[in-house]
Amino acid sequence: MTRISLDQVNQKAYAAVARMDTYCREALGAELYDLIKLRASIVNGCGFCVDMHSTDLAALGVPARTINAVAAWEHTGAIFDDRQRSVFALTDAVTRISPDSVTDEIWEGVAAHFEPEALGDLLMAILTINVWNRLAISTETVPVVDAESAQPR
């Protein structure tokens, strides 16, 4: 059965999520927001979003080594600073939400790097990418493969 495309069948709902996405990008900056989006997409197993956000990070000039290290951020030494690591910890905890996932240690770690308003923006960013991941996975949206990306290396 063919899945729906939310931007086609419910434009108002899609536009609302897109506005939140725009807000989060402006509030946090493109690089940090795309790092969050890539990490949550890896955790959720969203191939479309992993492809999109790793491509977006590369277009921003983020080194491939850094982009690849997002998958195993806890075991990458000094590739990420304490601020970025705290963001990844919160992203993982919120994405894998359970009653005990966002511990005081995780919260205090990220709160040391962000003022309350920015911390709220960070939470909204994590929540927004989780919405996008769930939409892409539910509708079986997959990365577009063009002639250039399909070539053997």
C-alpha cells in the first residue's frame, strides 16, 4: 500500500512542524541543530533523515570525521567538546524517553552550558526532529539516490 505524504494531504500540520523547525534552526544555529538532528535520526534509525542531516552538515563545512563520529559520540575522545557531548546526552535521553531517561546528571550537564531559554530551545529542537523522524519512518520516506551517489567508490 502506498503511504501518504503529509505535506500533500495535511499541509497545515506539515507547515506547523516546518515552522518549528525554522524556529529551532534560528535559535540554535544551523550546525548545532543539524548535529542534534543527525544524532536523533541515528538513534531512531531514520535513513532519510540521517542522509539529509549528514549532507546538510557537510554543506556547512563540518568535516566528514566529525559527522561520522556522531554515531558513536560517547567513544570519540576530543572530537566533541563538553557542550556538544552534553547536547548529545540530552538528545539520546529525550529520544529514548522513559521515566528515568533524562537523569539529573544529564540535565545538570547540559544546563551548565545553556541558559534556561536556550535549554528550552534545545528541548524543542530534539522534539522537532523526533517528529520528523517519526513522519519519515511511518511514511517509508527514503533517501533519493541519484546517479552521482549511486556510483561505486
